[in-house]
Amino acid sequence: MSANAGYAGGASPEKSSGEREGTGTEEFRSEDPSLYAREMAGRTKLLHKASFFAGVSAPDAKRIAECARSQSFTRNERLFMQGQPLQRVTIIESGCVKLTHLSFNGSEVILALRGTSQVLTLPSFSSRGYQTFTADAMNEGKILSWSCSNMDSLMATVPQLKGNICRILAGQLAELQERYCELSVERVEGRLASTLVRLARQIGNPTRGGFEVPISRQELAQMVGTTMFTVSRLISKWGKMGLVEPLREAVLVLMPEGLELLSSLDHQPSGAGAGLAKESNGSWN
């Protein structure tokens, strides 16, 4: 998902609210040294969790944290739009963000959902980089970002970053291949089960004995390639089996092992999934 393609509609859209400058480290230093120390500690902890900064030494992580800008966002806020110039490299500090792509005929496609410590935008290796997708906040949260020029300087002195970019892109490609195969060969029930398991792992918030996935029935239907009615029916069915709990604008995944088993039985008769709630009681990591 490297951002280096032009906007599907031709002209670049207006600057979104998500491109406002956030909070820099100099403000913390001058206004409240103790707040600055806590902020840097939190940023460094996040960097150690982020795949983009895997293997980075403690001194380098501190230097990278000091170069970052922090920005809060609200639910449904647009962080940036497809076609805008790529100006900053961004990771999610907290919250969940939906990535969508607008095709030439005006159809919107959900590419992915991203959560805490995951990358939103990577550096562009071309001289003119553009966002290839739109990013909308699904709940409240914060992002950390670096100017592209700052990140170029950091990558020149921290060689692990370029290798991490390659691994992230390879992982994103593998995920797209997996989703393509699901759409090609699996039935709707298996596709939905696989999607919920994947989202629970990527963005699920551990709570109430499960993983809360902040996604609507309509968004799930779009990702799976079916109707909202079918998604609602299946989630209601799985709720009675104890695999999930339907929530407003979210799904609580209670037994991801059961959904995984349901997906693996996708090519068997639909009745083969009966009793999964009793059979699937192991741990899930």
C-alpha cells in the first residue's frame, strides 16, 4: 500500500483536517518537562511494539520519538484523502482507522482496518508520492507522524527501517492474497468467519472475555462481498452458538478458535458447524 499513485478522480482534493500539525516535542520541553518525559516514554514504548521500528536500538528509538508529532483524532474524522500529496509517515498510537480506495467509477472499497502500533503511511521512494487511499477514524485515538524529509534522514542512519518496510509490504501483500483467495473459493460463511478472526487479531480490543472489533454490519458486508442482511443473519446465528456477541457498530469475538474451525469446515455441509461452541474451548493467541 505504498502511497505513490494519483487520485482516481483526477484533481487533488482539498486539504483535510487530518493534515493539521499536531503536538511537537519542543512544546513539551518548554511548557512541562515532566509531561515531556512521560510523553517520550510512551512514544518509545509504542515504537518498540511497532513492526516499522522492530530491531531499533534504544538510543535510536529515543531519537525517532523526539522527531515525531502527536495528533489526536475523533470518531469519523478524515485523516487524509486519496490523491493528496504524501507529506508524513504515520503510525497509529491508539484507536482504529479504516482505509478505503475510490475506484474510477466512484465505488468505494475497504482495503483494511489498522489499529494501535500499525503503520498508516510508509515513505514513498518516488520523488512525487500521493496517498493511494483515504483514512477515516473509526473511534477516538492518536497518531504519531514524521515529515518525509525527517524520515529520509532517519532511514539513512537506521538501516533496520528499510528492511522493516519490505517486511510490512510483504505482509500486506500476503493479506491481500489471502482475502482474494477467500473471495474466489470460500462461501460467505467461511469468508465472514475468516475476516472476523483476522480483524480480532489485528485491531480487536480485549474486553469482557473476548475481542471487540469496531466495525459495522455494512462494513463487514463490503469486506466479505455479501449483503448486510446475510452478515446480520450469520452474526445472530453465531451469537446463539456463543462464538460472538453482536454489539452496536461492533462485534465481540468470544471464541476465535470456533470461528477458525468454522472457516476450515467451509466446504462441508453447513450443518457441520453445529456444536462448535462446545468443541472450541482452547486458548487463542
